[in-house]
Amino acid sequence: MAKTQRETWAKWSEFFFSIVGMVVGLTNIWRFPYFCYISGGGAFLIPFFIFMIFAAIPILMLENAVAQFASFGPGKIWVMCPLFKGIGAGMIIICAITSVYYNVIIAWVLYYLYSSMHPTLAWSKCNNPWNTHRCYESISLTKISQSNSTLDSMLNSTKDVNVSSSLALSSSVEEYWERHVLNLSPSVNNIGTVRPPLLLCLFLIWLITFLCLSKGIKTSGKIVYVAASLPYIFLSVLLIRGLTLPGSLDGLYYFVKPEWEKVTDPSVWKNAAVQIFLSIGIGTSALATLSSYNDFHNNCQRDAIILPIIDGLTSFLSGLTSFSILGYMAHISGTHLDNVISKGPGIAFIVYPQALSTLPFAQIWAVMFFAMLVLIGLDSQFGHIQVIVTAITDVYPEKFGNHKTLLTGIVCLVCFLFGIVLITEGGLYVLQIIDWYCASLTLMLILFLEIIAVAWVYGARRLENDISLMLGRRPWPVWKPLWTVINPLCVLILWISSLISFKHLFYGDGTMFPKWTHYVGYGIALLTIIPLPVLGVQQIMKHTGSFVNRLKQSLKPTMEWCPAETRAELNKDDIINSTEEVASHFL
């Protein structure tokens, strides 16, 4: 059977826009502003940019360099050090889990986008079938801010309700999100039924994902020109509009002014590191997979520097936009900004819709905002699916190399089916469990082992030699101490501190999730790290001799660890145990 020719990017610009689309995701829109809020505004920006320079850039350089050198994704890249093959499997599982719930979030956004196209924004009124007698219209906040007595009278009018006055009122935006979009059940013990509108939205999002990736990077490479550019236009327009609103400058001041006492808070530094790692996709091999389609002599050193900087500046732009609108929300509601911002999805599905409903021509701004979120989400989702598809085609090129469209369709269909449980009436709780345990417990461990395997077992000197072959010159000497000392220590400390400070999930009223959800969460976390010992033992058992000899053989690169062009010329009986031999063969 003829060997399958692996795809490469037609132009560097296609790769560039693809990775920009990958790193600029939903985490920039709601996670970054939220972390800034709880971490003292500008006090969060200091460790954020420090981690970007001294951790994100060098680790991204490490990941992209090995992927570009051998033109392999995470499923095959560990031929460089077979004992750690389970790292690649863990990364693939994390990407698969992420892709399932990520498109669910985009499906929510798509439903809001559809609702924004109506003559009246449904979440701005209380005369809908799903509204309760406790509802107040979000647009009435402007009137409430003009008269505190109005708010008092609204609270007094609910005294007959058998709830405390603090819980007596709920905004039309909250009721639209919880009672209409989600039809949220009381607890995770009551999953409920599937929400038909969300099922349709989820199907459409997966269909779009499949169509954009159906021909591999040949189609996605063209689409990202638009998908990665438009969000910046939308963000800029929203920022300009936000700056014209009363109270916006108070929001910006809140955003950039550091609370210096929080700079010494370890949790602020941990949040900053987690945010930059998750935003860029370090530890999931998403960007490394895209880099594996690069030309062998592509300047990976340049790419590793540019991308985190773009991500950081995009997060900053998102923060400016978010806080200008949040300052406006605090102004019209007559309250401090501390009482406006919400965690996670609350920013995108409660705070922003509430602000947008108070603006002139609200439908236009709502369509622009939610269209931006759809594009941002799809860009990142493309990367998640490409990790899975690339991993399978790399491991089984004869079976799937010429059937990538079919394989992409199967992956999208399976992920869609798994996602259906997340669009039930209790699906939000399931999504929170998956995200909380998968990201909090295992990602840093996998990233730490990856750095150790590449920088210490394979060796930083060998990696520098590989990069020299690609660049035609020696890489900067600063990389080696960062890879071998600073980065592994940094990630290890973050992982340990995450374990020490780990807390179980709580409902909005402060009640802890039931105990069985803890075991489910631990099971999800274990699912991503079980491949490490299992595949490690499997590799050791493949060799003969003493345990020490088996271990040594499992740590050596196989004959497949070499540039793609060289690999095509090698005889199957050749054995290459070091990159020095690969280099001499290649040259």
C-alpha cells in the first residue's frame, strides 16, 4: 500500500491565523475578567505577564519544536521517548473531554445569537411564559438607579413570598438564562429531559465544525482568516461603544488599578498561571498539533514568542471591553462594581446580555457580541478536534490517512452524542463537574511530566540540536535553563498547591454537590492519567533482558524519531537511538 503523504500548511499565514484562533477563545472573554476581578485588578496582570514570559513562551517553544521536528501529533510524538507515551494519550483524552463540553457552551451562545435577532430581546422583559412574579426587567435598572425608593418598594412588595428579601427578586436576564435557556433543574440529582432548542443548536455547531474540518487543514486554513480576524473587529467596536457609556472609566480604573496587598497572595499567582496555560492550550498539545503540519524549517522560535504575546494582549483587550461595560452596569444599577460581576458563564450569559439590553439598538450590539463568541469558540474547537484526528491518523496512517473526512465525521458525531447529556435540564451541573475535576487535578501533572520527559530524559541538548537543524542556527541559550529548572519547578509547585487548595463544587446557594459527584469527578481525572502507567508498563514489556535494560530501551527514541523527509527514506531495519544520528543522516 502506498504511503500517505502528510499535509502541510500552504502558507505560514494559514498556520498563524489558525493558532491565533486557537489561543483566542472563550477563556479570554469570561475567565480572564473574572480572575482579574477576584485577584485585585492590576495585581493579577503582574503575575499574568510574568508567567507569560518565563513559563508560557518557553513551554510552548518546547512543545512546538518537537512536533514540528518529527511532523507528529500527540498520538505519535512520543516515539522520542516511548516510556512516556501515556502523556500523549492523556492529552488526547483531555482534548476529547474538552471538545464535548466546549461545543455545548457554543450551542448556548448560538441560541442567544438567534434570540438576538428578534424585534425585542426576550431576556429584557418579564412578560414571557417562563418568568415568575419575582421578575424585574433588566432595563428597569436605569430607573432603579434614579430612585433608591423604587428598589425598596419592589423589595417590600415581595414580603408575601416565602423567601428572604435578598432572594425575593430575580432579573429578567437571570430568569431567561436559568428558566428558559437551561430550564435548570434544582440539583444534579435531577438531570431532567433534553432541551430541544439546545439539541438543535448543538447539532448545528457540530455540523459547522465538521464542514470546516472535513478536508483537514486545506479547509480550516482558509476559514480561519475570517474566523480569527472578525472577533478583534467586534471587540474593538464593543470597546469603543463601552467607553462612551457612563461609568465606563470607573470600570477601567477598577481593572488596571492594583490592590498591592494581593500581589503577595499565592492564589493570585496560581490563578494567573492557570489562566495563561489554559488560554494558550499548553499541556493539551493543541498548538503542537497545528505546528506538526509546518514546514521543517519554519521558525518555531518566532512562533513561540509571538503567540503568547498575542494571547496576552487579546486578554487585556477583552478585559478593557468587559470592565468598561461592567462599570456601566454598576453605574446604572447604583451599586459598586463588586456587586455586578459574576463567575464563569455568568459574564457571558447574564452580565453582558443585561448590559446590552439597556443600550440603544440593543439587537445590533447583541448580535455582534454573540456572533463574536461563536467565532471565537469555533476557532478553538477546531484545534481540539484536530488533535484527536491527527493523533489517530498518525498512529494508523494506512487505515485512516486517506479517509480523514470520514474520521472527522465520526469524531464529531461521537462527541455530539456524548454532549447530549450536557444539554439536559441538569446538564450545567454535569458540565461543571467535568470542567472542574479534569482541569484542576490532572492538567498540571501531565504538563510537568511532559517537560521532564523532553528536557531531562530526551535531553535539552538534543532538543537544541533538533532546533538547530530546523532554524539553521543555534537557538537562544536562555531556553535550556528555563526548560530544565524554572519551568518544571514552576509547574510542580502549581500542581501541588492546586491539590492542597482543591475544593469540591458548590451550588450557587453554597450547598455542596452530593458526594457521588466527587467520585465521578475523580474518575474523570483518573481517566486522563491512567494511560501513563499502563502504556509505560506496556513499553517496558516490549523489550527483553533485565528490568534496567528494558527501562533503558524504553527511554530511547525509536527509528521513527526523525524529520518526515528522512523517515520516508529510512529502511525499516535501521535503528536510530539518538538525534545526533538522525542529524547526520538528514544532513
